Amino acid sequence: MPTPLPPLPMRRLTRSDLVSCANLSEDRGWPREEHKWGLLLSAGTGYGMDDPSGKGLAAACVVTSYGPGLSTIGMVLVAQQYARQGIGRRMMRQMLNEAGGTPLALHATAQGQPLYEELGFTAVGGAEMVRGRLRTDALAPGPGGRGRATTRPATADDLSAIVRLDTEVFGLDRTPVIARLPAFADQIRVAERDGVLTGYAAAWPNMDTHVIGPLIADSTETAQSLIVSLAPATDRPFRTDVDVRHRDLLGWLKENGLETVSSNTVMTHGISEVPGDWTRRFAPLSVALG
């Protein structure tokens, strides 16, 4: 039976709460993802309720602001022993109040979607998580592989161009997040044509995988080339969350060794769709960041 939880104040979380956040993830059967939590608590604002027993957190979530145009909500978690007591609803209502008129977006699990619908969120899309080792023949040039775009490792000199491209595609300025990528990711690759960046991708460590994200490209072929270019530098399986509208990329990934792990629903509040150009936005840095 869930343990009754008295009304508790919500407080801002800091990086000192990282282990407690990871423990809360693990408590709900999610991976600990301490590396990701570190980014979320730095680039976004964490909110939490302390467990009255003194053992970490009873609930938590993270809000990442991209200015007045959008904030995203992620990692909405309630400890198992306090589940089904309306704590998640209370936390989300407070997030809505704090947002004021700022539009919101989130990626909802099947379990969380009914609550978000009750609070006025609308389903506008979806993402499919795939995981696995990219087949070696996907790396070869020619008809069986994807060598159509020129890619190379990103350098410090590319960061301003990456930010400009990301802002154009995402529809909002994500500089506080993207500027942290070089320290957060193990690899960043860029695609270019005639000296102009046409896409970029990062691979960052998460438990026993490398997560591909962000993945931004001017075409499916460029997205494939970026993924292929990331593969030789890792011996871990890949994981990524692909917008379900990019069926060609999803099909190619599944043909080349990755399998569907789960799916989620993209939901918005206060806007009818997520800003930006979805045709060039193949995968987010993390669904917790939008």
C-alpha cells in the first residue's frame, strides 16, 4: 500500500540533489542516468519534494526554459511508496501556475498521458525509442550504406554555427543547452555542404549506451551519414528517440540493427504544435529537454 504523504512544500533542486534524483529514477524502475541528471539540473530548473523520512526525494521534475516561447517539462517522478496520491497532479499544477502564459511541451509515457490530458495538454506527435548496435554493413559506402553527406568531428570553431542552425531548426534559442554539449557529449559530428553546416549530431554516454541526440539534418540521408559517422568511435549500443514522422530513418535504423524499446507522446499546453522545423529535427538531445 502507498504510504500517506503529508502536504510538503516544493523546493528548487540543485546539482547537490543529483544522487537523490538518480535514486528516485531507480525507485520507479527507470535507469539512474546520473550523467543526464547533471545536465538537466544545470541547463534547467529542478523542482522536488523531500521525503519526510529524510531519505531523498518523494517527487521531482525538471523545467527547461527557452524564453517566453516555450518551456519543456521532463522527468516527472513520484516515489513508488507515495504513488497514486495526487502528488504528480499537484506538482504539475504548480508547474502550470509558475509557467503563467508560457507555452509548455513534454513527452508523455502511456502512464502519464491521462494526467496531462486532464490538465489541458494536447497530443501533437510522438517519438519512438530505438536501441541496438548498428550493423557493420551500414557503415560501408554505396547502395548498402550512407556516405552521401560529408561529415567530420565538430571543433570549437563550429559552436556558433551549430547554435545558429539549432536555433533555426528548433525555432527558439537553446544556447544554454547547446553550449554545454562539448562537455556533456563524447562526440559531436557536423555535416556540411560547400562549407555550410547542414546538420549535426551528438553521442552522449548514458548507462551502457550512447544516446544519439540532438540529431538535426537537412535530409534523411544526412541524418544517416551522421549516425554512421558516430559509430566507429564507440563500442556501446546506440539509443535514440526519433520523431515518428521520420519513417524512413526509423525504417533504416531497424533494418540495420536497432529495435524499438518504447514510445511516447509529444504533448503541448498553450500552443497547437511544437515550434520549429520538424522536417530537420530527427531526434532531441533528450525527451526530458524537448
